[in-house]
Amino acid sequence: MALLETRGLTAFYGDFQALYGIDSILQPGETIAIIGANGAGKSTYLKAIAGLIGRPTESVWFDGLPIGGMPAAEIMKRGIALVPEGRRLFPSLTVEENLLIGRYGRSASGPWSLDRIYALFPAIKARRHSASTKLSGGEQQMTAIGRALISNPRVLLCDEISLGLAPITVRNLYDALPDVKAEGTSVVLVEQDIVQASKVSDRIYCFQEGRLSLSGRPAELSRDQIHFAYFGS
Amino acid sequence: MVVWADALIQGILLGGLYALFAAGLSLIFGIMRLVNLAHGDLIVLVAFVILTITAWLGIDPFAATLAALPIMFLAGFALQHLLLNRTLGGDLLPPLLVTFGLSIIIENSLLELFSADSRRLGAGSIETASVLLSGDIAVGVVPLLTLGSAIAVVLALNLIFYRTSLGRAFRATADDLEIAQLMGIDYPRIFSIAMGLAFMVLTIAALYLGMRANFDPTIGPGRLLYAFEAVIVGGLGSFWGTLGGGVIIGVAQTIGAQLNPEWQILAGHIAFLVVLIFKPRGLFPRTMD
């Protein structure tokens, strides 16, 4: 049984349809990457799974149960955590408070504790009492990932964690992903960087203008196939 | 010189009462951006509740307030849960209109139930007790208790906000409602708890309102105005700022009254306007959005 599945997932912003019938599967322990150009619907897909936008009740299934009608807080309590695009840390909270608030709704036992997150990202340990607004972009992203991990989620949704960061910072962040996978956390990674996504994922889904244009294992997909699915020409 | 020192001290003590009026308003606005136009009438309503408890049970107002605190927490929680949460969203107008309507309903219901007669919470000898500070300056025990309670309330609110998991949830919800939901925060429940806390604070405010002066069902809007002024002078999002704002309004009023008794209320409003002109975000703001 798939851990997370979307069945004909649709999503709207007012009258504008952002997703058209997306079918996708995430198996336990797996990492999948969602790639596509700007406006392809990648972030909308994650928001729909996390419960931040309306979607049909039976279009999202988690652990064999439909979660499409549930509010975001309830979905988080069941074990799905989102690292949002742009980090969106809480500005009035310190770094450590930002991490601690991540387990407000779900204090499941598991490998991820405050100490373990500091071990994964030593750079933020030294800044733990600083205001989150004082951190560099990379440190903010580490805090955002830590905030999601501390609830010991079964599925981690990551929305463009490399966006706007220096290449060396991006490499550091991606170096941490194998540790997350090793703890059994399944990951859905939204990424524009095809090379980076291919390296860390077991399967790729490519979106184009709200529709699924390609899916498969990275090794089985040719450069031309991905290029066509990504850009449409 | 002594009269000015006396005016300053009395103003600081009066500021404690205004800070109590304002603390609940500041808490609610800080977390859910709700401007509660019924806040002043709610204080008066709770003063009548305390009065009724003292009459029924034959206990003093302090004991009646202790009895009222948990009841008022539940009342605030229920009001938010059943009514005000339904009005919150992108538009500021629905909660304004609903709390304005609530204000009218409370005032007229109180007039119907208790008439327009002035009342007072009788606390016995403590009402007239005073402490001599120097040869010519004495301060009342009730005003001292009022300021002490205001400081205690601000300390307690800061403790909750900055030392507890609930406080983190309050601040996270105020910062970013959408992302707060991703932390598993049930924000309607957080709003209801916040309103329950605000009701506990306004219960303490009601106790001192009723012990320091006469009250009747129509004085709510005036208390709301002082509360607003204290919050804005102090700066949004800071409880210590709210206390400071209350003290500034109180001192301005007593200094104004010292110059001319007719200027008391006017002087408070002028102090508020001066701050608004030169520091529109208040003197001690914490919230930056």
C-alpha cells in the first residue's frame, strides 16, 4: 500500500484551475521529486496535500485513508510536514522556538529531537537564541527543515529548498537528505533543479501547466524526454 | 511642588487601572487582529457579575472576583468559539460590526436588568485605607493594589507568551496564520483560549473599576476609549508598552486636572494625539507588521 497517494488531484485558486487530475504515489521510505517550470503547479500540489488549499476529499490518501477533506493542522498531526517555499519562519520566535513550535501539534516519538537537528545542522545551534530574522538564507532554510523534522513526520514535503541560496549552501542542504531518508522518512521534493532532483530521488514526476507530463525513475528517463516534459517543446 | 508630585503619583496609580482596561484589548488585537468594540461594555458587564456574586453569596469583591475568573474564562472561550471565530477572515468589517452590536446589546441588557443607577463594589475599610508616603502625600491602598495587579497581569501574560508552549503558539499564530496550521496549531481554538484569557484580565479590571468609582451600564464606551489610547500609546504587541501607555494617559489626566479640573479627560486625549502624531506605532512597539 502506498504511503501517500493522489488520485485525480485538482486544485483551484478562485476560478483559475492550477492542477488537473494529478495521479502520484509515494511508497514508504521513498523520495520522489516534482519538477517543472515556474507556474507548473508544483507548490500547489504540495499545498493541496498539506491541506492549505481546497481539494476533493478522495483526491489525497495517506496510509490508506482519504485526507482531502481534513484541515492542515489535522494532516500535520497524522504525520505530514511541509517545509514551505521561502522558509516562512515565525519572525517573533527565536531559532530554537521556531524548532520547538514544529512539534506543537504532534509529539510523536522518533529519531528527530532538538539535539539531533542541531547535529544535522550545526550552523544553527550557535544561533539558537537569535531572532530567526537575523539568520542567513541557508540558516533559515536549515531551521525550516528542522522545524518540519522535529515532529518526526512520516512524510516530509519540501518546497524548493534551494531557491535563492548559494550553491555551496544548497549542497549542504542536499547532503542532509540522505540522513533524513536513513531514518525512514519519506520525502516529496519540489525542485526546479533537475540535476539535483535526479540525484536524490527514486522517482520523478514532471508537471507542465498543472498537468502531469512525465513520470519515471531518473535512470530510465532520457534527457530529451525530461526536456520535452519540462518545457513542452 | 508637593501637589505636582502628588498628581504624578496619583496619575501613575490611575495608569494601572487603564493598563488593566487595555491589557485584554492588546492581547486580542495582538493575536487575532480583532478590534473588540465591546471591550469596555464587557468590563462593565463583569463588574455587574461581581456585584451580583457579592450580593448572592455575601462575600467581598475580591473573593467574588476569584469565583468569577474561571467562569469568565469559559464565557470568553465560548463567545469566541461560537460567535467571533465566524466573523474572522480577510475582511476587518464583520468583527467590528459584530462587536459593535454586542456592545449595544450588553449596554441595553444591563440597563434593563440593573437600571441606570450608579453602583459600587463595596470592599469595606480597604476602600478608604491609605499609605502615607511623606508628610503631605498619601496613596490609597486600592489604587496601589490596582497598579500592583496591573504589573502582575503584565508579568503573567509575558510569562505565558514567552515561557510556555501555548505562548509560542499564540505568537506563531499572530505571525503567520497559514504556516501556524502546518505546526498542528488549531487556530480557532488558540483564538478561543486567547479570548478566555482576555476575559480573565478584564475581570480583574472590572474589580478595580467597581471599587475605585461608581459605575453604571452606560460607561463602557468611555473605558474602551481609555483602553484604546493606552494600547496605541504603548505600541502594539507589547504588554509592558500597554502598561506604559496606561500610565502616560493616567499621568496626563492627573496633571491636566491639576492645571484645571475641567482639563482632566482632555489632557489624556491630547497626550494620546501627541504620541499618535510623532510616534504613530506607539512608544514601545513590538509587533512590526
